[in-house]
Amino acid sequence: MRKMLTIISTVLRGNAGKNGARAVVAARTYADFTQQATFDIKKCDVHKLEEGPPLTSTLTREDGLKYYRTMQTMRRMELKADQLYKQKIIRGFCHLYDGQEACAVGIEAGINLTDHLITAYRAHGYTLTRGGTVREIMAELTGRRGGIAKGKGGSMHMYAKNFYGGNGIVGAQVPLGAGVALACKYQEKNELCVCLYGDGAANQGQIFETYNMASLWKLPCIFICENNKYGMGTSVERAAASTDYYKRGDFIPGLRVDGMDVLCVKEATKFAADFCRSGKGPILMELQTYRYHGHSMSDPGVSYRTREEIQEVRSKSDPISMLKDRMLNNNMASVEELKEIDIEVRKEIEDAAQFATTDPEPPLEDLCNHIFYNEPPMDVRGTNPWSKLKSMS
Amino acid sequence: MAALRCFLRSGKPAMEVTVRDALNQAMDEELERDDRVFLLGEEVAQYDGAYKVSRGLWKKYGDKRIIDTPITEMGFAGIAVGSAMAGLRPICEFMTFNFSMQAIDQVINSAAKTYYMSAGLQSVPIVFRGPNGASAGVAAQHSQCFAAWYGHCPGLKVVSPWNSEDARGLLKSAIRDDNPVVFLENELMYGVPFELSEEAQSKDFTVPIGKAKIERQGNHITLVSHSRMVGHCLDAAAVLAKEGIECEVINLRTIRPMDIETIEASVIKTNHLVTVEGGWPQFGVGAEICARIMEGPAFNYLDAPAVRVTGVDIPMPYAKILEDHSVPQIKDIMFSVKKTLNV
């Protein structure tokens, strides 16, 4: 209702907005928006596949707004984390995801919440799409008791239902993800596991061990390489003898996908999920994407790449802008409506940041808890022999 | 005659069971009891196990539950941990624990630490098992004892059975435990038969993790050991008894969490302590026991410094004479006992 009044008042003020001179004479109502449109998307390169995902994607207005909101939330959340880190309110490691939003949002759009997902340490975006709240995520970054892991995990160790983190050791999450897929197959619930890793991790031996077993045992696993062109400070050309990451699975079929286009990612993920669920075994997707920040907050990110390159991606391929333009140009949303979402998102982030900076740190009594599950209370040795601390399950 | 009497009374006499068979039966029963339990590792299925510990299981349970893996420890250990995170209860076999070094990141960083890092959101009910420590003639790369390495890490339980009752009861406990358990077997013990009481043969017989067992009572000195060395301690004690020295022999059974209370109570009684292990001395199981005794109430009851009998501080040699002199022998234990008692 409030939105409609805003629109009406805008129109009455004679402000036609940026949508091009539309002949909007009456108040624009909900019914005037295009409910659904079909967009051309980039063709995916394929490896050991007869055909790839479709070349078009149909987007509903509702989904479009949802993706926009989620990506914007992710973006603003990461930027706020940047701020808090520079203020030293967040410490240690902080690997930011801004620029890569289309990957997390597109993947989630192609699977169900009952499916499983695991990723490496650039995990805040996935924690959000898998059901974590901004409050819990930010409070975990600031190490407070309201954090998603009660402040005990930090940036790299966030968990949610069917989301297995947040993993700090490069590449280790890939065998873990295949293990989750094994459990899916074993338990016969028609679920799959999305298993993410970066271009840097793609050279890890344990990943090839995992390709082998996943393929042998036909595990329902979608391996996804988020290729953001740099493994920390090393460009892909300097790290990999073959940068065709979608082919590196060799006997595993692969797709190379435009990771800056949320619709492309969504269609590719749906295609991959269907493949997995049909019992054909694992499939590999390379998402070509880009991170605006450096590897982590201690990396300015400009010693191994140019500011021009970063700026070029921002202006030409930003995932949020791409979706926004699509929706506006096709009358699927109004400028005001999207601005409204921006304002709401900003407020949500501000509230979360407020919570994250004022929530108390975990109590000292929690220090030794959560060593073992389902165990009677036990003593833990402190820093000296007289210090016997209590550990609860 | 005694066996017949037992049989007539209860229908289930005490029987002689090798450690190998005890482990096999424990796994069989737990596989039957809980659908989520499964075994994976190299040669565990069609080969019946590199050391035949999983004999017959693949025939009985099939491909779904007994899985042969390629020779890729890091990969299959990670897969095992992931499956535990997603609701299964894997038994991950390392052909020997020497090969677990390739996968140690998955054991420590992915399994042991996860419950803590997630503040209780994600548990990892997994058992890593396999032969540990010295064997016979397998040389340096295949003879290392990992009790101290794994025993160092919070979030893990580390268990080291000696006899068949230990093997059976502790493995069942480990499989039923909701936490990562490192289960250190011993290849030289696999073929050794021990009597299993009727109670120990029951399907629900478990030995609690974290509790040591006094295998032999004595008043003069406490011997603490784990795994194969427990047998050596008992043999030494038998010889020493003839000389009037009564040793109390404690079988640790669990390395972590260690049952220091049982050791303390014993030392308070005997006033003397010798630890015996197959592994290297530096930063080993014995070192930990001595440190804890110093820090606890038993220190004031020691009449002599606590002492460790350990493997020699060298990579394991091949030649038999050298290998024999690289691990504690019964005479080494006896020598240390007498030195400690100053006799």
C-alpha cells in the first residue's frame, strides 16, 4: 500500500522516472508490471555433454525482486563487514564476496533448501542463502554470543541446516562435500550436494581424488569452481597448467558458465541438478566470476591486478546492475520500488551491524563447551594445573 | 570340564576369541544394529580386509555398506567425514595409521574441531580405525605409533585396546559414540586369542571410553601401558613376582580422555610409577602421564621419580636384531622396575 502511494505521488508530481518516456497516465499499479519475461542468456561451453543448459531463462517479477533483494543484501552486508574490519571491530580473517553475488543467489535458485551445500572460506554469501540471517552472520564476524556459531567460529566457520560451512583449509571441503553426497545417495532422499571451491583450490590433489570416487560411485554431487581469476595474489595463468577448470574433471561432464549473470547461473544449476538427480553421477560447473575486494581484508587487491580491470568489471558486468537493468527495461519493476528495497536493505544491515557491535561477547563459561556431542559434563585443563574448567556438550 | 559346566549353566561358555575376530564381530553387530553404520577403506570389501579384520562383512552387507576405496586417503577420509556430517556413521579404515598422515588434516581440522567451531551445530560421529605402531619387519615408514599425535588434539577421542575384550567393547563404544574416535589397533595382536567371558560376548557389551582397567593388582609399583605393551607388562610382572616384587598393571584402554584418576589412586598405593609404551619418548604418552602425576595429588606419594619405558628414539630399522632392540622388551621393563625400586 505504501509503495502504491509512493508511486501515485511520484506520478502526480509529474516525475516520469528513468524508465524512458512511458505513457504512464494513471497511477501505476501492481497489475501494470510485466509479471514474467524471458531473457537470452549466454551459451555455456560444455565438456563431455551432448547439450547444455537452455539459451533463455524465464524470470518472474516475484523472483526477480527476490534475487535483487538477496544480492543487494549480500553486497551491503559485505561492504559493512569491510567497514567494521577497518574499524577493527572484526578481526582475523575476513574474505569478502562482493562481486560474486550472482553465484550464490543463482545456485540457490537452481536447488532446494533440502539439498546440501558446502563451500570454502568466502562463505558469508552462502550462509545467507542457506538460511542464516544478516544479524547472526555479522555477530559471528564480530565474535559475539548472538553469532551463528555463538562467536566460536568466526568468518570461516559458519553453519546452517544443510550447509556445512565455511571451511578454512583450501580444498578440504571438496571431499567433505562428496561425503555429504554419499550420505544423500545412501539415504535415498533424492537430495544432492553442491560442493564449491575456487580457482586456487582447483589444483589440489584431494579434489582429483574426489572426482575419481564421486564418479566411480556415481555420487549426486555438483562440483562448482568459482573462478574469480585469482587465487589470493596469483592469477590463474600463473597457477594452472590448464585454466579450463570445467574440463579438469576429465571424465566428469562440465559446463563453463557466466557467473556474473544470476539467470545463467540459475539455469546451469538447474541443468546440473537434473543431471545429478537422474543418477548419472557428478557434474562440474565453472562459474566465471569476479571479486571486487582483495583475497581478504589484509589484501588491498591491487598489487596483482589493475584498478582499471576492477572498474571495468564493475561498470560492465556487475551482477546486481545486470539484473536491475533487465527488470527496469522490461517493466518488471520500477525505479522507486528498487530504491525502496535498497532502503530496506540498508536498514536491515544497519540494524544487524548495531546488534553485532553491541551484543556481548560469549561468556567465559562457554570457553570449553562443545568439545564433544552428547556427553556428560567433563573437566578441561586450563592454562595451569590448578585451572580445571567445565565442558558441557 | 569347567567349560562344559559353564555351557550347561548358561548356554554361552567363555570362549577363546582372537583380537581380529573380536573386532570383526563388533563391526558385524554394529552394522546390523544401525543402518547408518558403514565401513570404507582400502581392501575392506572384496579382499576381506588387508589384515582380514573385515572378513565376511562384504558378503553379508554388500556394496552399499562395505566400500572398497581407491588408494586415496585424503580423499576417502574427507568423504567419510562429510558423510558423518550428513547423518551417517562411517567406520573409516586406514590400512595402517602411517597412511593416516596423508589424511590427517581431515581427521583433525574437519572432524575433531568441527563440533567446537560450530558451537554445537555440527557433530561428526565417525570412527577412524586401523593398525598402529610397530609390526614385524615393516621398517621405518610403516611402524610409527600415532597415539601421542592424535592424543594431543581436543575434539578427538583416542582409544588403544590391548586384548579381545578391549577390542570388542571399545570398538562398539566407538561406533556408538557421537564424536570422532581414533581407534588404534595393533597388527601383532590380531592373531592373539583371549578368553571372552559370556558377558563380553553379548551384543550390547561395551567398554566405556575414558576408563582404564587394572589388569593385575600389586602393591610395590604401578606399571601403566596401552596396547601390546600391556601384555609385556603382565609378562614382566609374572617374572618379577617370583622375585617378590608385586606390580600393579594398568591397561589405559583410552589415550584421550585419559583416566588419570585410576593411575593416581594406584600410585598413591604403590608409591612408584613406570610407564611403558611402544612409541617414541619425546612428547609421548608416558611423558603426559608423568606430567600429570607431577601436577596432581599422587606426586607426594612417589618414593622415586616416575620413569618411562619407550621405543628407542630412532626410525624403525629393518634387520631383526635391530628391530628387536628398538622396542621395549620384557627385560627393559624389569630393569626399569628394579631401578625405580632401587633393588
